[in-house]
Amino acid sequence: GSAAAGRPFFLYFAPHCPHTPAMPAAWYKDACAGVRSPRTPAYNHSNAGFHALVATQPPISDVDATLIDDLARRRCQCLLSVDDAHAALVVAVKEARRWESTYWVVTSDHGYNLGHYRLP
């Protein structure tokens, strides 16, 4: 309202996605077809010199690979909803005429474990 006009504000937006269960919005159920976990040199790789938790992971089976790729696809779908939410925040800030005085700080966590170093 008018009492808050011009006052600083803080907004914390922390979507759970892409962490499991990574449930995409229904309208994105067919999106990201063909997306799978990137097959970088780290995929399904291990080394006895790694931390014991990582070094003792068994090789990724075909069944595990299918489940990992399914999660990668669902994460992609889920992140489309995060994009939608971010776009809605941008629109709201612009409609409030606060765009020029708003700072955006975007961070991320450790990235993904989708078969890299055998971590599911």
C-alpha cells in the first residue's frame, strides 16, 4: 500500500527444486525430452584416492542410469517452473516501479550429483 511506498524490502525466494522429489508442474510434463545426466569424464568414475564415501560407491548399473536420467529430466522440467516464478517476481518489481532500485542476488548450491563420481 501507500504506507510502504519507497520503503526498502527484502524478499527471500528459495524454491526446493531441483532437489528431489523434483516434481514439475503439470504443464511441463512433456518438456525436456531427451535430457539426461551429462556424461562427463566424472560420470560413473571412481578412484581409490577419493574420500571413502565416494571411493566405495559401486559402479552405476543400467537401472541406476535410467533412474538418474529420469531425475535429470524432472529437474529440468521443475526448473522451468522456477524460471516462471522468477519472471513473475521481475514483473511484480517492475509493476511496483522498484526495478531501478532493486538488487538481485542469485546463488546456487553444490551442483548436481547425477552419476558423477558414482554419486546418485
